[in-house]
Amino acid sequence: MLDFEARYSTPQVETIERFIGKHYSLASPVSCRLLQRGLNDVYLVIASDGGRYVFRLSHQRARGPADVQTETAFLTHLARSGVPVAAPIPTRDGTLFLTGYAPEGPREGVLFQAADGRDANAADAGDAWANGETLALVHNAAGSFPFEGAVYRLDLEHLLRRPLVRIRDSGIVEDAEVLSDLDNIAARTAKAIEEFSNLTWTYCHGDCHGFNSRINDAGKAVFFDFDDGGPGYLAYDLSVFLWAKISFGRKLTTMWDAFIDGYRAIRPIIPNDYEAAHRFVIVRHFWLMGEYASRAQEWGDNAIGWVAREANFLKTWETEQFVDRLF
């Protein structure tokens, strides 16, 4: 009997190798290397014939378990539609995902083809354009994908209101004035978004900040990491890229222009979606703050302390972008 129960364990690499060898028809033996431990655990997998794959072991997050069934079905649909994505690899019995058991409970696993190419450059307009182009292809293909059974909807409850509750519940923000500011900013943002008419609804990537892609030899952006995707606002899916260029002190708005040009080369953006994307920058930041706040018991206060300092960024963006509509 252990004295301490696990909240979030890190499996030994050897157990991941055995799990993959048992369930997948890869050239054996396979070798694995942990690439990232965070919202999920991600491993590089190399088969004995040189084939390269990525294994993602999902973690139980505040939202609930990963919706791997919808995610892998959507990725398969995208690959068949010619969209450049890292497609899931079937198991020996043909399923696209598995459940394994760790000390803290069940965790979902998916093996993906490793995306070819190089890392995207945050300050390269060509890479930004390529990301916009691929996101437009994703949204085009989403029109023929039946996503009614998806577990999560990227609406304001999921992206804004629940994350705000997680921030409050974590106790990381101790200043009552800051909490009041966050409440007021969230309320104003939700009201402004809800006043838009006919915002487009689609299946979203959910995390298209530019680094969930690799640029292949043809200059195309190959997308991966659809874990935070689901049916939601197209404007939100656009906004994540803009947010990534202006948050945490970044000043790369010209990359946003290139991204939008790449998107519009494939499909148009209605004016309300484009304008709403600027509002959704605030929503995206709340979502990330809530994700970190919900992991306080795993990562510790020092790792998430930045959340308590983000009201100024949100107020500055709101003032600079919408000052004529605040009062």
C-alpha cells in the first residue's frame, strides 16, 4: 500500500514501448523518447525500419477526458480530403485510439504519423501564410464532417466562463480588485460576442497558434495536435493565431496579416467573423489561464503564478482595440 496517491504520473519509457508493441503493427522493436510533459505526454516513436511516429498519452484535464473518438475520426476525414495533417495510425484490431491504465486511472492513447518537415518559424510570413491556408482547408473539409457526437463544444461556456471559474477556484489570484477586473472583462467580452449576428460555426482545430504545424518541403503547413478541437466558432479558430502574435509581449501582427492572406486564398472570411476574432483574443487568453489554474495541484503555484498578472494584458488589448465601444 502506497503512502501517496498519484495525481499525474509519468510512465517509464519502457512501458510505453511495450504498450505500442502490443497494440500496433510497427516494425519491432520500437524505441521511444519523451518529447513533452504537460497538458498531455508526447513521445517520439521510432520503429526498427526507421518509421517515425508520435504517441500521445492524454491526461485527465479539468474539462474531462479527451474526446479521442471524434478527434481521430475528424483527422481521418481530413486526411482523406487531402488536408495535410498527421493522421492517426490504426491499432492491430483497426481502432484509432486506446485506453491504458496509469496509477491515477485510465488515460487515452493515440499513435500518429510523425509530420514531415521543419518547425514553423514564428516570424516568417511564408510560414504564417501556410498556416492560414491549411486552416482554411480544415474548415472547408469540416463542412462534410458530421460532428454532432462531439463531447466538447468550443462555445463561451467552454472557452470563457468555465475557465474563469477555474481561475477563481485555484486561489492563484488573491487580489480582489484583479478578480473583479477579470469578471468585468469576461462579462463585457461575452456580451460583445453574443451581439454579433450569424457568426460561423465549424469544426475547429482549437489550437492553431502556428507551432502545431510543421512546414514540409512544398512549403505547406502540416497540422497536428487537434486535442483541443471540436465544433465551435470559426472566429475563435482564427483568433488563436492572432493571440499567439500579441500575447506575452510579442509584437508580430504582420504575421497575422500573412496568416489571413493565406486563409483567404482558399476561402473568404465574413466581416463579422473577422471582427469577432479580435474579441476572441481575450477569450483565448482566459482559456489558457483557466487551463493553467486547473493544474495548480500538479505544476505548483510557481508555474502558474503568471495567471495573476494577466489582467493588465487583457485590459490593454480591450482598450486599444475597442475603446470606442467600451462605454
